[in-house]
Amino acid sequence: MKSAQTALKPEHQTIRKAILAIPRGHVASYGEIAARAGLPRRARLVGRVLREAGDEAKLPWHRVLRADGRLAFVPRSRDFLEQKRRLKAEGVLVAGNRVDLRRFGWQRDLDAGLWAPPEAD
DNA sequence: ACATTGACTCGCG
DNA sequence: GCGCGAGCCAATG
């Protein structure tokens, strides 16, 4: 039999792990996740992995945004609203359709005294 | 096999 | 801030 098991590629696995590693109350861009997974410039792949994953995968997909802080979904769409709701639920402020990456971006180092991150995980 | 699409990003003007 | 083009590449038509 030739049951194609659509085995999860290792690339997808590392991307999932990178997403899982985003601390609660923080966000990261598609590009950042890709880079962290050892796949620079593969932002689009991150988007694909997220789409294929769906909600069953239980990944914190709502913590993944575009590089400029905007949500990737069409404003007012169902998914957009859901993402906004989840972010708000964990303390991430969404002004209009974007998040302030200086405050909530997944950056451990630059908090040398400004903005004071919501919570150090 | 070719063209388009897309949960993206970056540089340039 | 905005539009354009290029890079990216698997999935879809």
C-alpha cells in the first residue's frame, strides 16, 4: 500500500518549536521565527506551517505577527478578531491593527532601562 | 509544465 | 508614510 503519510518535515518541526518558545505576553514576527529555526528568509514557510497546523496543533499562533507589528490577517476578518482577542487576553495591547514591538516583541536584551517589558518570563 | 498565489520581508525612491 | 520590485518557494489551478 502506498498510504502517503504526509510526514511532518524536520523544517516544520523546528518552526513549530520556535513558535512554542514565544513567551506568553510577547510576540515575534514570521521572519524572526524562521531565523530562530535556522531558516533565514523563510518567513513564508512559517506562514504555511501555521496554516497547515490549524487549531488542533495548539500552537500559540496568535503571537506571530508581521515584521512591522501588524497582524497578518485581513482587518475585521474572523481570524483577525480572534487573534486580537487572544493577544488582549494575555496582556498584549493591539492598537488598531498593530502591536508595539518595542514593548511586546520577543527581545530579551534591549530592555536596558526603557519600556520595562510586561513580565520577564 | 507553466502561471499565480500567499498567515512574509527588505531595500530604494 | 507609501508603492515597487525582488527574493522566497510550496501549494494550487
